[in-house]
Amino acid sequence: MVRRGFLRGVADGLPFVIVIVPFAMLFGLLASEAGLHLYEIILFSVVVFAGASQFAALQLLKEHAPVLIILVTALAVNLRMMMYSVALAPHLGQARLRTRAVISYFLVDQSFALASQDYDKRPDQPLAEKVGYFFGAVTPIVPTWTISTIVGALAGRAIPQGYALDFAVPITFLAMTAPMLRTRAHWVAASVSVALTLGLQAMPYGTGLLVAAAAGMIAGAGVESWRARHD
Amino acid sequence: MIDRSDFWTVIVVLGIGTYLLRFSFLGFLGNRLLPWWLVRGLRYTAVAVLPALVAPAVLWPPSTGGAPDMARLLAACATVIVGAWTRQMMAAIAVGVAVLFGVQYLA
């Protein structure tokens, strides 16, 4: 059971390698450009293991934002993982605590997307197969993420400082977000947050962003409630 | 230069915090129901935070001294349109980069 799920997971996880390689390399590259040592970059990736928040934290660290602001912003980026945890709990909640503790570490966008799709498609599979599938799905992803980060970090030292990389992060973040804009509520949440952030630039140390993001979330949830009542 | 004590604090606290977010329901909250407004809000965190983080750099890029730049604006628009349309992150990045360098080359 574990084995069958595992193999299925590996097969489904493999295509994500194409996305992860450049993404992780870019992180390694920018982190090394920011003056971090290789071991610091590796630890960053291994300890946090959440790409988008790593980019966000790195950028704010470079801007010398206060630590509290950096933490709140980066954790806000990762709040969605709590939702993943909620969504997978009915499927994996019966596994041993040790297993769930390890699964939690590997709960990222890709493994969540794959596992929740698979569990929905095959609701009758036993717990062992579900667990096997999850670990199978992350197996191609994890080493790719770490190795590509290292490659990017090493390449970063070879590239002269400040070479046209300033716009890599905006493009990456927008490319990550755009596919998530599935409903009108998502568009509203994003637009409100962007508009307010731009309007609140005068607020110190990126605190405008936090206000704007909170307003964006409330706006998105509001639109969803409104549509639920009127459709 | 990144301040090292800031750096280590961020890594450790962000690492623990992120892990706890992931472990929360799988680990100790089980199948308990969340308040509906929280579930709803969580759904929009990523789309609210990520584009807002980079919006100022799109409009006022630091590398031009804060002056709006046509190539960067068009590249950002192209990235969002392609990403929303194809739902492919890599396609969006590829088009965004192509537009950025294309417009810079033509200008």
C-alpha cells in the first residue's frame, strides 16, 4: 500500500521539478548577491522550506526592515499553509503523530496540490497509501529544491553585482500569484491590497503592506460572502 | 549588508512559525472546525500579500531611482495576464522576462 502510493506520488511529483529548478536557483542567486554565505543560504532553505516567504524575508532583510515586520510579513505569506493543514487533516489525521510531524515539514504548495487532488480522486484508498503518496510526491521536489538553491548560490558569486536581477523577484511573485486568481474575489483581494500598499507607501517600514494585505483579505472574503448570498 | 543577528532571528522564528502553521491542524487541532470567517480570510492571504510586496518595485523601480519604467511596467502586466490566463507559472515568467528584455532592447 505504502509502496503503491509512493510510486504514484513520485510519478505525479516529477513534472514539478521543471518549475522548482529555476525558482530555487533564483533564490540561491539573490541570497548570495545579498551577501549571505553558502551555509547560511542552505540553512535558510532547509529550516524555512517555503520559497515565497524566503524571497519576501530576504528582500526585507536587505532593506533593513525591523525584524518584527519581516517576521509578520513572511508568516503572512505562509498563512495559506494552515489552510493546507486543515484540508489534509481529514485524510491524514489518523496517521501516527511522528508521521504527521514529518508530513507537516514537507507540506508545501506542490505537495498539497498533488495530495489533495489525489485524495479527492481516490477517496477509498487506505491511509497507508495516502501517506505513501504524500511522501512520493515530495521525493522529487525536496532534493531538487535544495540542490538548485546551492547551484544558484554558487552561480551568484560568478555574476557581477547588480546585473539586471532587480526585476526577477517582481516577475516571479506576479507569476506565482496570477494562476491563483481563479475567482473575482481573488482579483478583488489582490487589487485592494496592491492599491492600498501603493497609497500607504508613506507608512514606515512596510507597515502599509500589512494594513493593505489585511484589507485585501477582508475584501476577498467579503466578495465571496456577497456572491454566496446573491448567486 | 544583511545584519547577521537579524538574519538568524528571522531564520529561526520564521522556521518555527512556518512549521507550526503546517503542523497546526494535522498535528494537534485535528478535525476541529475553524470559524468560517477565518477559513475565508486564509484563502486570500497569498493573493493579498505577494503582489502587494512587489507592487512598489513595479511602479517605482529602485534601479531607475524610482522613476516609472515602461519596460518593467509592461513586463509586469504581461506576467499577470499570461499567468492568469494559462495558469502556468513558468509560462508567465518566460513571457515577463521576454517582454522586459524585448522592450529594453527596442527602447
